Amino acid sequence: MFDTLSEKLQRVFKNLRGEGKLTAENMESALREIRVALLEADVHFRVVKQLMEAIKEKALGQEVLTSLSPTQQVVGIVHDEMVKILGSHQSRLRTANEAPTVIFMVGLQGSGKTTSTGKLARYLSKNSHSPLVVSVDVYRPAARHQLTVLARDLKIPIYQGPEGENRPLELARGARREAMQLGKDTLLVDTAGRLHIDDDLMTELQQLKELLNPAEILFVADAMTGQDAVRSAEEFHKRLGVTGFVLTKMDGDARGGAALSIRQVTGQPLKFVGTGEKPDAFEPFHPDRVAKRILGMGDVVSLVEKVSQEIDQKKTEEMQRKLLEDDFTLDDFRDQLKQLSKLGSLESLLGMMPKVGPFKELQNAKVDEKEMTRVVAIIDSMTPHERRNHMLINGSRRRRIAKGSGTTVQDVNNLLKQYAQARKMMKSLSGNLMGGKMGTMLGKRLSKMKLPFPGSPWN
């Protein structure tokens, strides 16, 4: 997410630091490079123009040029102006005065509306809400069945309607009635999409809007379509009055042009982003955190929030005790990997780490998602005695374990080697903060090892 833009901006700031002293000339050169980086990231030209004017006005000020740390000042200015463009603060969902709060999910076909409806319902249910979902897309084959399967997998209640009912307005009316009867506080309506905007689609959406009076109309857009997503969002907003946006497939969008443009062009906030295929790969949009991530500062706040939600605190405390007492076994190794898998893609976790300071070396870390499954299979093929005492595992045992796990003896040897290294490193780090020389050492060690393994800084 934003990888291409982030790399180019960091290169600009690195060149500025290399100048030693800032002048109006090298600042102008840096600003030109920032402008090109933004345009190449597919940021809307009007947004680029506005952003550059604001940055230039402040960056060429006398206070910056004569500052003791001018480069940091410039980074700070770019950060602040980028936050303004992105929305200044997190925009929360509106609620209706009387339950249920109705939320429309609208957008073009293939943008990820149905998946986002399920993900948003899951997010709401995990945050003390009781959602009900309904699909009124009676045109696309299996559209309603898709939401039914998704709702079942996520354990979210869904309104199906009477058998044979294929009138969107009647389905919506029935869903609201059921939400009220069941005491649900939120009704999510997955609406029909089209391959392009047409009058029939807009007429139906306007009728649904008049019927249900939604508190939110969220336009779901595919981030990878860049400015096409922004143009579609602008048209939907003019015709329907969109209240916010959901950008999907952000994990596959290295440029980030849509995210940086959509609010400024439409005047409405970006509220959620989809960052992967898993149900939990869906998060509120925080402008300040995203700006920090783009500028290579990382998003440690989101990382900590994710860890606190998914990781068992008691197990973590028990693991710390075992590390201090040198009692960290292969069983613990496996449990740590399983906890780590709850946090989602390792690529996304690495994206939250700062690209500067002690963790700069993590940019070079090799991530192999299949490695986790392989490691767990190898450990599961060991006996309880072997897992408690890895020193028992001799040559014949290694061959048996490899055969039982469908791997090679070399794979087993690599696992035991990484386990020994991780155990030694984590023991040396326990009780210490990962800063200064210790943090730099950790970053270098991790960048040379194949992830995942329990010595990673998220455990």
C-alpha cells in the first residue's frame, strides 16, 4: 500500500539531507520531484496542484531554510499538508436517531461491494453493534447467494425475504421491518451495481434512498482503478449524495492515487479501506496514520491496536515468562506462529513498521506466507518429547519428521536452526526496549532471515 509513492518521497528527503544546507534552489528541485512522484502515483492533478502550492508556501519560508533541522521541517510540512488532503481526522459512521441505522453500499459492479458489506458487518459486530444485512441486487446472477454464504461464514444475520421475491424495494422494506423486530441497531443494504453508471441504476437507488432514508451512503471503489474510481465516485455523489467512501484492494495498490484524491475531489471522507481477502482485512481510515505510512514513519498505532485485538494477552505474558526462564519450546514456537497468523498478511504488518531508524533494515526482510504452514506441519510431525526438547532430534528422527510432514530433511534442519537463533535472540531481548543499537541489530538480523519465525517484533 503506497509503496511506490513512499519510496520516491523517501528518496527526495534523502537527497535533501545530503545537501547539508537547504537553499531556495535545492528546495525548488525537491518540490518538483515531489510533484512528479504524486502525479506518477495517479493522484488527481487538481489535488497535486493544491498540495504543492500549500507545501511550497511553507517549505520556502525563511524559518525552514534557516532551521537547525530543515529536512525534518520539510518532512513535517509535507506530512501536515497530506493529512489535510486526506481528511485531517478519522470520519466515523453516522447513526440514526431511531434504530436501525441504515447504511447503503453502492458502487459499480466488481468493486467489492458485497465483500465489503460482509466485512463492515463483521467490524460492527466486533465493536458492540448488532447488524443485519440484506442484498437487493436481484440482477447479477448469484449476487444474493454470495452475500448469504458470506454472512453464514461470518455468523452475521441476513434477511432473505419471501421465496421468489425479486423486487428491491420490497426486500428493503422487509429487511427494515425484520431489523426492528429483532432489535438490530444497523441495517446494511448491498445494492445492485452496473458495469457503468446508467439512469435505471440511479433511479432505483434514489427510490431506495427515499424509502429507507439511510444515515450513510458508502460508495465502494476499487483502489487499483485509480482515477477511474475517483470519476465514478464523483458521478455517484452528484446523483445520489454519497456520505463516504470505502476503498477496496488497497493491499494491491502501490500508487495510492485514489486514496489521496477522492476526498478532495468529492468533498466527502474516506471511511474504510479493504487491505486483503480475509474478513478482518478491513479497517477504518486514519488520515494521520496513512500520511505517516506514506512518508516512511510507519503506523505503529494501528499495529498495536491490531495486536491488542487479536493476540491473547495471557498467552503473551506466559511466553515472556518462558523466555526469561529459558523454557521456550517448539510447542511455544508453533503457538506463536498461530497467534501471528491472526494478525493477517505479514506484508501488511511490515508495511506498518517505520522505514527509518532501527527498523530500516526490515525493508529487506523476505516474507514467505507458505513458510508458516510448512513450519507448523513439521512441528506437528514431532513427538511431544521432541517438541519439549529439540536436542533429542537426531538424524533418523529428522528423516521421520520430514516424511511425516511432507517436507525435506533440509526443511527440518532449517526450522531447528531458525528456532535456535530466535530463542537465543528473544532471550537476549526480553526485558529490553527495541531502540538504539539493539533495535538496529534486530532489524538487520530479521532482514537476513526468512519470515515468519517467533523472533519477529510482533510477538
